[in-house]
Amino acid sequence: MTTATPSVKSECSFKDFTATASNQVQQVAACATAVGDITIQGESFGTVELTGVQQIYGSLHVKNATKATTINAATLQLVSGVLEFNANTILSDLNLAQLTTVGSFNLNALPALEKTGLTAGITSAESVVISDTGLSSLTGINVFKLKVFNVNNNDNIDTIDSGLQEVTDTIDISYNAEKVDVILKQLSSAKNIVLQQVNSFSAPNLTIANGSFAVSSCSVEKVELAELTSIGNSLTINKNDDLTELDFPKLKTIGGALQISDNSELRSFSGFPKLESIGGSVNINGTFDNGTFESLKRVSGGFILKTDGKLSCSAFNKLNTNGDIKGDKFQCEDRQTTSSSSSKKSGSATETSGSSETGSDSSSSASGSSSSSKKGGAASNNGKLASVVAAFAAVGVALF
């Protein structure tokens, strides 16, 4: 990104310049290179004509031009600061044919705008925010590295296709068209990834997410990240009514919490064959027939699993018995049994709750665990479990 400010003639040096009429806009367009922050606003424009200016070393804001239907900046190649189009409510034609370099690119509250006008495509930027527009697709964002990529509340957008390779802070794609498809084929690393109301997500080359990863309230049928090896913080997959499959074949570590909950069609969470370590708590609930963590060696936080499917708690009870679950609370409830344990640690001493196992007419005690059958009128722990699950969910949201 070019940041050095060149020397220009005095008439092309703008300091907090605001244009409210076409002749003032022409002062900017007359400069191949303009320096300073420029704002264009007001009701006197049908067309904002900026053809002629090629570089702006500063920011350009076109906002509240409520009668402008066209913004023509066909020769503009670079804006070193913020390029913003905001609250231009009838803008339908935006021409940014040669634009490749910006500091930040913001489109906001542009309900009549159906195309970005990015013919060459942006190849250098720090952040891109697209919000409340009439765009039907998002193309032309081909940046190697971004800090923020945020696309939200665009009701008509059904495709987001970008050559983006790295995001150092957050990808947030939320509440656009109900069936939006997100295609990030070149993405290899990101920090935080938030997906809400997404139909599909393709990132076949993503290898690392340094922060948190959340897929919530989406219509995805499958979450597949074939090359992802680590997540630095939490992984949250919840409230995805159409989800039937998880596939994380190379994921080895999750640095924070793992939450898989309220996915009504998901019957298995066996898509983590290489997962070895979870740095926070685990909260899983649903109608599961299958679910394994065959390589799991350590859970640093507590562990809560609740299923009314065919899945048995036996394998997870073994994890707890082996000491692989390090947190102070363990609960696993399947169709037939509820197993739980809790401990308080102070220095090297550990106090573990007593245990009981209630079946037909027999009882036994085993250090650190308790189990009560749901058959034969045995006492139910559902109320307690529900409160723990709710508390964990709240913590998970706060963590994220």
C-alpha cells in the first residue's frame, strides 16, 4: 500500500474539503493526483462526475447525496485512506473501473446499488465493509491480505466470491440473502471467522484460524474445511437447521471452547479424526447417533454432552476416567444414563465428589463419577443439566 504523499500544485491540495455542488467536484476531477480528505454530499447532484482524478492521497467520502443516481470515477486507481459511499439512497450506477488500491473500502446504505463497479478489482486494501446495499453478488475483491472483510445485511446478495488470501483480524459474513454462497478459494489463513445466514462456505485452502470460528443460524448442509489444522480460540457450530455433516479431517487443535448445539438435523460429530487437544470447555447437545474424538488426548476445560440419539456415553466416560478431561466438571447424558463428576483443585490436592450408580436393584461407588439410569423411576438430572448448558452457552458467546 502506497502511503507517501506526493507534492502537488496548490489547486490540487485539499484540506477537509467539502463539495456540495458540481463545480466543486470538478475541482477535484481536474487533478490527476489530489491530496487531502474530500467529502461530497448534498442534494444538488444527479451525477457525481469524478472522471479525470487518478489518485487521491487522503480519503474520499460520498455521502447523503440523496438525489445522485450515478457516481462516475472511471479513472480513479488509488485512494490511500478511506473510500466511502454512504447513504446515497438512489445510487444505482457506480463506476470504479480502474480502482485497484484503497486503504479502506466502505459501501453502506445503498439500497439501489446492484453492482460494485469494480472492473479491474481491488488488489490492495486494509479493510472492506459492505453493508445494507442492493448488491446481488460481490466480486472484484481480490486482495492478497486484509485486516477486515465484513459483508452484512445485504438482502439481495446471493454470491460472495473473492480471491482473498489472508485476513489478519475478522471475516464477518452475516445476514445477507438467505441463500448466499461464500467462495474464498484462495483463503489460507484468517483470525476470526463469523458466518451467519450463509447457504454454503467454500475455503478449500484454509489451513489456520488464529482466533475463533463460528457458523450460526446458517442453511449449510455441510461444513467442510479439508486443510484446516488449527483454531486458535473457539469453534462454535450452532442453530444450523439444515446441517447434516461436519468434516474437519486435519484439525488437530482448538485453543478455546468447542460448542456444537441446536443443529436439528445433525446426527454425527465424527468429523474430527485428528483432533488431539481442546484448550477450553466442550458443550455438545443434539440427537446424535454417532460421535467420536478418536485422537483426543486433552480437554483443558469442562465437558458437557447431551444426546437423545443412539450415541452412548461410554467412550466419553472413559476419557474422563483416564484423566484426559482436565476441567472441574464432566457431564454426559445419553438415552439410558447420566454420568457426572466434579472436582475442586487447590495446589496438588484434589477433592472429587462421591459417586453412585443407580440401576435396577444394585448400587456401586466409583471415585469421581455418578450415573443414574432413566429407567425404573430413577431420579432425573435434566433440570441441573439444562442450567449448566445454558450457562456454558452464555460463556461461549462471551468468549467469542
